[in-house]
Amino acid sequence: KLTNYDVEAGPVKTDVVRAFVDACRRYGLKPGFYYLLGWDKVNQWARTPADYEAFCRGQIEELLTGYGPIAELWLDIPWDMGPDTRGVLARLYDHVKSLQPDCLVLLNQAFVDGSAVRAMAPTYAHRDYDLPQVPLWPKDLNNGEVTAPAPSGHNPKISVGGKVFYLPMETCDTLAHHWFWEPGDALKSVGTLVRLYRSTVDKGANLLLDLAPDRTGRIPEATAKRLMEMKAALADPSLVRPSLALGAKATASNVYEQDKEFEPGRAIDDDPNTRWATDETVGECWLEVDLGAVRELDGAYLSEGWDRVRSFALEVRGDAGGPWRPFFTGATIGTAGLTASFPTVKGRCVRLHILEAAGGPTIWDFELHGPAATPVR
């Protein structure tokens, strides 16, 4: 009601918020809202801090009075509310509680482990005032953005201003590699997602897992399938096979601009945020893994970005100097990833040989699986 920068101003008048909350309740889910406070180029930058606070207050009231009970309000960039950021956050918190006392408020504090309430220097529309830091407070939940709790686990009893408060933690992370849907974004492997879940939930925090709808407004079929694969693997851990390539030596025929950020070891390091990438003009290339000893292999997992591979082969050789022998071939790998099964082969060195690609290939994950993790003599 306070802006025409919305769906209603377009040709389709669907109340997207209403459609969302109705769908959640149809399936027994408690809806929550993400709301951007700072860095709002459209609504914030043309207003004074006081006017913008009133605007946010009005929009939050519209959200919390028009759609029934809301479980959580996730407020992003809370430090960017002007010189009186501390006062603004307190007033907005009180406003939320006056409308829906049971709605949990979270102030995003970015890449921290949630063991404390973060303090940050107030800004407004990216403008720095050179003011002392203020705590991102008050709130009901602490969080870490793509950051798990401390190794010892999350202690929800957190001191703020000399008083101890109960602040459960939420880790926010993604099933793909980006928050929002984009063509060619790769899904994370089942193993990666299970480890993400365990590193969060087993340490006493909640996992908020982002599933990005595509341009049709639906969760893509491959994303839904990966989510259900994650569910199955949580119920049966044996479905997640350890990669024999983890910790091995990796080499490649090409690295994007010879940048260490994209070196071949990034594809086998069990880190979902790293990848091996090649120069844009590369068509044929290879990634070689030296396992250090002859091992048995009967499976592999491959994940690429931007769906560029058109033909590839997996090749093996017994030692560092023998001939390469192909044992599995394929066409596309695809952003959803490819799980390959094949008759058991033995070898010390394994190569992903990309024979043809539409642009420089990028490989997020290259896992090798075997019936046993011990070397074969």
C-alpha cells in the first residue's frame, strides 16, 4: 500500500504474499517473511532516515496484519538505518511485538557463528557516519549467514548489555550456490547438504535452507528432487559415500587466468563454495587426481556450473606413467550433478577428460567412490 514498486503495479495482480502464506498453511508449514531494511535503492535512498523508518514501519504493519500469524520476521542489513540505528531497531522490534507477540524477530548479522550479538557501525544507504558500533538488538534469534555454530555447539544463553538472554541460533545457507535462481546455477551434492545439516543441527542450531524459485515462481524439479535425496540420506547415512579424492593431489590442463582461486584442487576439497574453472575459450581440458596408491573405484559424482560440458570421459591408469584407459563416458553433466556407477576398475590416477564444451568448463565437485577406502595391492 505504501509503494507502487510491486507486483500489483504490473499486468498480473496476484498477491504473491497471500499465495505464499496460503500454500504454507495448506501443507502445515509456518510462514515467515524476509524483509530488507538497509541497502534499499528504491525506497530508502530518496528518503530521510526518519521518513524511511516510518515507511518500514508501515510495510511491516501491512505484512503482520493482513496475512494471519507469521512465525518469523527475518530483517536484513539492520545496521543501515542511519545515525539512530539503535533506536530504530528498538522501535521496530516493539512495533512487531505489538502486532504479533509470538512472531520471532531476527536481525541478520552476516558471517559470524552466532555465539554473540554482533555490534556494527551505523550507516545509511551505504553512507558511513564514522559512529561507534551499536549492537544489532533487540531480537529473538541469533544467526550466522552461511556460517555454522562454534565447534563446541551453540550456547543460547547470550549476554547483551550485562543481561543474559535466551537466543537460539539459525544458520542460513543455500541448496544451490546462490540465494536467488539464475540460469546454470549448480546444486550442492547430497553429501555436502547432509554435512551442512549435521554441522548445524547437531550443534544446537536451526538450519534455514534456501530453495530458490525460478522465473515461473515454482521450485525447480531438480531442486525438489535434491531436497528429497537429502532427506533420504539423513535417514540412511550409508547413502552418502566418502570421496576417495579428498586430500589427493590434483592437476589440470588449464586454470582460469592462472588464478589460484580456481586451481584443480578446488573441485575435490569437499568445499561447496570452491570450484575448478578454465579459461572461457577452452573446449577440451582435463582434471587429473593422483590417489597415491592403486584403489578400487565403482562410482563418481560430478557437478558443473553453467551446463557447458557436451562430452566427457573418465579415464584411469595404474600409475603416474602408464597409458590412460577410458572406463565411463557421457555427454552433459548438468547443474543438478551426475552420479555415475560402473563396473569396478583399479587405478592410482583418475582423469576427468572433457572432450567438448560450450565455453570454459567449471567443475564444482569431482568425487570418486569405491567399495573400500583402503588401498588395493
